[in-house]
Amino acid sequence: MRRHCYNGGSTITKHWGSHLATLSHANLIIGQSGGATAVINASLVGAVAAAFAHPQIGGIYGMHHGIQGLLKEDILDLRQQPATLWPRLLHTPSAALGSCRYKLHEGDVERAIEIFRRYNIRYMLYIGGNDSADTAHHLARAAQRMGYELATISIPKTIDNDLPFTDHCPGYGSAARFIAQATMDSTMNTVSIPWHYPVKVIETMGRDAGWLAASAALGKRDELDPPHLILLPEHRFVASRFLEQVETVYRRLGYVVVVAAETIRDEQGQALGASGQVGTDAFQHPLLSGAAQYLVELVKRELKIRARFDKPGDLQRMAYNAVSSVDRDEAYLVGKMGITALLSGESDKMVTLVRHTMPTYYCTTGLVELESVANMLRLLPADYIDASGTMVTQAFYDYALPLIGESLPDYPRLEIVKVQS
């Protein structure tokens, strides 16, 4: 497998001059797909800014709701947007173009290529995760098979952080910051009245990878700080061991904070949230609900301890008050470098982030073949998980802390100094 490196800093460019509405050159189309994030629009803005700067690109179009919108010929003219929009969009969460979860059906790729022909679209950027990479790969292969010149580049995006061959994925740093902060803040309530609900379970997204659940530990400065247990999909859940760990922490501290990934599975491989499953998405990924509730009921039934759960839901994907400036800058960077790759003759590839640590942390970009990325998952490495299987190691802190931006707050606590009678 060939991988290419592109150099590029993470400073946001400010190039918003006037541009011709139409050019005689080939046109570009951009789409957003999958679960939106707090910084996915930064990738769109980076791509549009770079496209404006290259006169060989004619029209700059947007798929309205991803490939699903394209197939309906629902296409937006991005050159007609006011220049004042783009700097504001840089700081706007969710997918401005609209997103979709759509798996290509028979005849869809031919339909898409036919639309590209009619609109003279020769460049395509698709911003998304694993399934979006698969869609971009199928379109690139179809264009090649049909003899149509189309350069296709995938721009990575996922809070799950599970795309291979990239150091990390835009969207993850901000979601990780949110989960770390939410774990700290939710714990403050538990600490204030620990006997009310001594056991708290916080459920995170992340599909089959534990990256997001692991991020709950990023605000942990002492072994007694929360979370006390992190349940990761990389390790099978054993109820007896879990109950023993919960009881041990409870007897020591008087309360327990557990963070659980939504897809943790028991010893038979059954997802704990399967009882609350509400179907599957277009790519047959189960839509699970209920892991945290299962754990709460287990604790109440077996340990006779009061318990409750928090489930942040969509907030962890797009809470803009938790955006990491590092994450936003890198999302912009991969969008910008996607245009550079297209104009360099690259196709059927995904932009990657390449980590550097000297003199301090920063990223450049590379490229990897989409065939190596589509529908592939990168799990949390074994050396990021400690021997207990329920906490992260220093290696994870070294990896993740640079991605979440400025330091998390360090909440003070009163010294327990009793008044003497």
C-alpha cells in the first residue's frame, strides 16, 4: 500500500476575496455524510477557501444531504453564498450541507456519474467516516470503469476515531473534550450528595471502538478521581468482575462513576444494549440503546445500591462549547489539503493526519488509498488499556491530550476541617 505525505500547517487561512461566479474549467462538488460533528463545517470551509484560490476550478457545488441528495439532483451553488458566510460557518456545528446515511444501491453509481457528466463535475470531495469512504471509493471505481475522468478524495470525519492509517480523525478531539468535561461535571453532583445515587453510569457513543469512552479519563488527575471504571468494547464484559470492582470502589469512596461505551458486549458477544436496539442504519450497524440502563439495573439488583445513568446523546458529537481549537484547525487543514490532492492528480484516496511532536505537537497531512480505509476499523491499541481492562495508560494520555486543546479545569475541593466543640 502506498502512502503519500503532504506538508501543511494548521493555521487557518483568511482568503475571502471576490471570485468570478462562473469559470470555463471543470467543476468541483463537496458532500458531507454520516453523523455530523462540531467541526465538520471547518473541513467544508477549508475546502471552499482552497477552491476559491485555484482558478482551474470552475463551479463549486455542494451535495444537499450527501450522496442521497446528489442522486436526487439536489445540488447547491456554493459560489453564490455571501462571502460573510464562510468565516461564520467555521464556528458552526453540524453539517451545513446536510448529511445522510445512505448505502449505494444497484444503479446508483451509474446515476451519479451521469449527473457528474451533465454538470461537468470532475472533482469530488466527500467528508465523512468509514461508510462515507466506502461510498467515495465506489464512485471513484465506477468513474474509472465507465471511462469518466473524476478525481475523488475522502476527507476524514468521525468522533469514533476509528479510521485506520490516520493518527486521529477530525471531530474526535472536540467530542473527547466534551466527554472528559461532562464526566468531571456530572461527578460534581454525585460528590455533593453521594448517598442519593452512589453509582453513576455515563454512556458514550463510539461504535465498536473505545476511543471516546477512554477520553472520559482525560480530566483524571488522581486514581481516586472519576471515572473509576471505563468499560470498553475492546474487552468483553464480565458481570461478576464488574460488580466486584464497583463494590470495591464504593466501599472505599462511598460513590462510583462508571463510563461505558454503548457497544460493550458480554462474554457471548451480545451487546448489553441489544435489549433496547431500535433497528439498524443503512449500513446495517445496530442502533443500540440500553447499555447504561442494563448496568444500572444490574447494580441495583445484585448490590442493592442506588444507581442512575447519564446519556449525553448528540451533545457529545456537536456541543460547540466543548470544541477543541486544535480539532477545528485540523478539520480545516484536511479540507484544504483535499483540494491540493485533487489538483495534484490524486484520486480514490483519503487525506490523513500525520503527527509530529518536535518541538511541540502539530500535524501535517498524507494520503492513503481508499480501498484500505473503506469499512475498516481501528480499535483502541492494547497498550492504551491497563492490566485491569477498565482504565487507560499513560500512553493514551500522551496520545489524546494534545487533541483536546487547552487544559481542562482543575476543580478545587474544600478541606474537611471540622469545627471543634
